[in-house]
Amino acid sequence: MDRDRLAQALLATFLEELEGHIVSLNRELLALERETAPARMAELVASLLRTLHSVKGAARAASATLVETACHRMEEVLELVRDAGAGTAEVFELCFTTVDALDDAGRRLAARQDLAGSPLEALLPQLERAAARPAVAHPRPPPPEVESATPPPSAPTFDALPATEPTGAWPAAPPASAALQESQPAAPTGAEALPVRVSAQKLDALLARSGELRVATLRLDGRAEALDSVREALAQAREAVLGTPGEQALLRAETELARVTLDLAADRRTLGGVATGLDDEVRRARTLSFEEGCEGLERAARDVARSLDRQVRLEIHGGALELDRSLLQGLREPLLHLVRNAVAHGLESPEERERQGKPPEGRLTLSARLKGSRVEVTVDDDGRGLDLAALRERARARGLKVPEDDEEAARLVFLPGLSTAVTVTQVAGRGVGLDVVRMHVEGLRGSVEVTTLPGRGTCFVLDVPLTLSTLRVLLVSAGGQILALASESVARLVRLSPGEVRDVEGRPAWASGDALVPLASLAEVLGLPPGPPRTRRGAVVLASGTARAVVVVDEVLAEQEALVRSLGHRVRRARHVSAAAVLPDGRLSLLLNPVSLVRAAGGRPATSLFPAPAAQRTRRRVVLADDSPTTRALEQSILESAGYEVVTCVDGADAWERLQAGGADALVLDVEMPRMDGFALTEAVRASPRFSRLPVVLVTARGKAEDKARGLQAGASAYLVKSAFDPTSLLETLRRLL
């Protein structure tokens, strides 16, 4: 190997090692900053010195002289801390800044940039001054058995560093091999395998190949079934020619075909076992513990807290849980945003916390746990909680619908551009962080929910699939296309009839027990041509967190295992589509985003999902009941202008009498009326054998969710709120119902 190629190889090896060393330096510095026991501090400093020595030696081999010098100076600073038994805030700030500068230097070297003028070069004078400064603070007490005539050296101090903004950088997780090297020392003999360093890109490529092998084995299932069908057809043909000379030839062919079928089945089982084993091993090689995936978050929380004069302790629960590297990579940005927002928005100052009876140090907990084929990641703090009043005010100022329910109001934090911060800083006030969280999590085929208690804290729950490379999918057809839905997002399958569809404020809904679930045609949501009209329609109930929606499809086809493939950089943002699914027969199908579909279904106007019944007569009779003369006159004018015969009534009892006397094709009722309200009248209509199937439209000022649910339980066909009343919505609702 020539000199240039050798230099490039050494530099590549150094940069690969540096990535893991940066993580170790950050982790051990954070532990050292909190530690007070002298023995434990000495252990941490020794570990830091070993890491710096490794970086220094590798930098020397790669001719990264500036990195080597900086590591040497930082070693001298840490030796003073070790000798003094304590370190000042300035010392730790300088050490953290140096680690950031080393990370920056690694990125510059990887991009083949010169380190002249880099942050690392600018830090060298400060490191030299700190290493040469005599110790003056925080003396470490001598061991009890030693008499000390002179005080021991103390931690170094120096002039305040220039103010710097917290970087918030989250160092990349160490490669799988780096984690192995830290946790599994090399065996002294050949009894154990030495760890090897394999790039994540190579592991990703290997996983893709193993996935394709699994699909190939699944495809063999179909081939074996087809061959068995041929054997059965041959047996039937032999029976048809029984007693003829061709029978023996057919018998031999059938016997040979049976043997080939059995051999193919055995080979398929063997290949399937190998493919599954290979896939499992590759996945295991690509996993990291949740704790490793969270490397850098504690540093980010610490930096934000120091910039705001706050105290925080980050705890990780479920850290040993092994997760796919690509999943942890996808969670990196959302978790960083949530951690920084929790410290900046949620945690109070130490003084304020003490006034509230809380410990001065805020608590921030990250936890992970398995839930079937999904992972639930929680970010929980014990701060002040979300300011729901401020969220409602900001939403109202932007002209958005302001929910009365506190849980719904808390979800306003995920809207783009919505922030309750009074001032704009590096970590708060721009209103983009939590919108980014939602977008990233939904890009992982997941969902994010938030709960909050005033004065108690806020909890974000991220629900994501366990693997991003393969999944079970439900295949459906809509608008002439075969589309895939992740099975984990399918709550149930239903067959809808016209009587199960309600109209709520001009939007269709499925009546499920006492709940209303938004409903939409999948073909219409995706902009595809509508399917053929049917009296009963197949539909899929999708679940996204706590939200539900029903999408009507042309047909439910099958459930299969599929490979998930990215749409590529050319298709950056396809509406309602998250990826492509490679089916066992080799076909490609678009994998739809359930979160996006649920959101779209809830906001679509009602459309005709069933064939319109044949008209019985040209002029329909509507009984209209409302105790307000003005509202009654307005609705009467609207209905009569549309060609309806309208019978007006002053209350529910009057309407019930007029209905029994002359019948009607539909009822339009207010809810709050004397003698008999709209709910009671609806219940009476549904209990009547004569009028039980009569369409009932409730038009009322009561817009709360519990009122809508009560109207549905009473048997209303549609529910319109007067505050959002639109004459066309009333007429369109009656047209569909009639």
C-alpha cells in the first residue's frame, strides 16, 4: 500500500474510533461533574485519561497533530482535578467545550477540511492556561491514615470563559462494534471471538438481502401450492381415462410429480429456516440498547439547564431493551427536541421549585418498553406542566378551533408555529420543536400523545413499530389500486350498511356503540376514482394513538408479510404514503400512513357512500320543531326553497302529535324544547314500530362531545351544531338521508 492510501486508511480508522470515544468522554464527564466521593472521582478521571490517551495515540498515527495536542492539554487539566479531588464549574465547562471541539474536528477531517481556524484551535490557549494554573479551590481531604503537613493541591480555576450557547449536539451513537469493544474485552486466548468493526451501511445492506431472501421463501409457498394443484388436476385426468392405455403414463407422471412436490416442500422448509435464522442474526447485529441510543441526551439536558440556571437529572428506565439501530436513529431528533423542551419549558428554577415544595433539581425520565410488536417511549418531567390557557389563547389568536377538553387542548402543542414561550431563545419560542417531533414520529409509522397536570409535569408518549424493515400488512383495493395498511394500525374490519352511518356537523361518522368514529372513503381521500356503488361497504377501522377513523374500501384482499422500502429521495413527501411494501409475489404496493389517514378522515365533508334510493314522490314532507320563532322561520324558508313540504311545530310534544297524525319523510329537531326535548322525541320515534326508520336530524346549539354522543345513543341520523350552521349542510344531509 502506498503512503497516501495508508494515510487515508489510518485517518478513516481514527475517525471511526473518535465517534465512540466522543460518546464515552461526554458520558464520563457528566458522571464526574455530579460525583462527590473521592474514590469514585478518581476512577472516572482514570477512565477519562485512558480514553484521551487512546484518542491521542490514534490522532498521532493519523497525523492529526492539533487533536493530539488538545487531548494532551485536557489530560493535564484532568490530572489537576484528580489531584485536587474536585473540579470547578469553569473546568467542567472547558472540558465539555473541548469534547464538542474534538467532535467538530472529526467532522472537519471527514470532510477533508483544514483544522486551522477551527474551534479546537481556538481552545488551545485556554487549555494551556488551565493546565498551568495552580489549584486553589475545593481541597480533597487526605486519607485518614496519612498525616499531611501541607494542604493538597486544589482544582484549577481560571478566568470566565467566553459565553457560548449550548450546542445541544447529540453525538452519534457508537457503532455496534464500538459498543462491543467497550463491553466485551478481548479474550486472552482463542476461546472467544474478538469483536470486529462493521459499518452500519454494510449491516443495512445485509439486512436488505436477508429480507429479500425471506420474501423469496414466502414466494416458494405459492409455487409449492401451484405444483400441488397440478398434481391434483393430473389425478383427476387419470381417473377420467381409467382403463385406457394412457392411465399408466398418467400414473407415473402423477407419482413423479408427487415426489417433486414433497422434495420442494422439504427444500422450502430448510430454506425458510435458514432465511429466518439469518434474518434474526442480522437484526441482532444491528441492535443497540435503548441506553446507548440515548447517549448525548443527558449532555443536551445539562447544557440547556446551565444556560437557564436550572438543575436537572435525567434518568433512563428500560435502558437494556435492545432496539433496531435504524429505529433509534429515527427517534434521535424527536427525543432531543422533547428533552430540550422539557428543560426549557417545563422545569422551574430551583428557587421556584423549593417554594412549591419540590426538590431544587428537576427530574426528567426517559423510558422504553415493549408492547407486542411496538415500542412505547416515554419522556416525563416533574415540572410545571403545559400552560393550557396560553395554548388556547395562541390558538384562538390564529383563528383555530379551541377545544374545551384539556386533553385535546394539550395536543395543540403539536401544531406548527404554536409556542407559548414569551421570548425567543436558542431552545424555545420559535414554535417548531414539537411539530418536528410529530412529523418525525409519524414518519416512523408511529404516533405521539401528550398528557399534562398543572404543577405536576408533562408526559409525552411515542408509540413506534419495533422494526422498520418488515411488517404485516393488510391489502385493500380502492379506486382500482392495491394498497397496504400496517396490520398493527388496524383495529377491526367492518361491513357498513346505510343505517350505521350518521351525519355529524356535515361529516359522516360510524356509530360504534355510544361513540362516533369519523368515516371517509379511502379512494376519495387519496384522490382516486370511486368504486362501484354497493348496499354494504367493506371498511377498515384505523387506530392512531387514541384517535380512530373508518376508511371505506372497495374490497379487503389479504394479510401478508412485506418488506418495507423507502420511496427514495425523489419522492420526498407523498400525501398519505409512508413507504413502499414489497409483497411476497414481488409486486410493489404503496404503504399508507395511518396517522395521516385518521387525521384526513376526521375533516372530510360527507359524501354519498351508498346508492341513492329510488324517489318515492317528488315533494317530501319534513316535520320541523324548534321553540325559537326566528330559527324556526329561517329553517322553514331554507327547506321550502329546496322544495320540501314543511310542517312547523313549537316543541317536541307538538311535533310528536303532528307526526302521528300526518306522518313525515324526515324530522328536523331542536334539542332544548319545552314539554318534550329533541333527545326524548328521537327516542320515542326509534321506539315506534311505525317511525323507527325515519331520518332524524338534530340541529342544536349544544356542541359538546357528550351531547353528540347522547344524540347518537338516542338514535339521531345526523347532528348539526347551530354555531357552525350552514344551509347547504342541512340540505345536503337531508338529500343523503332521503
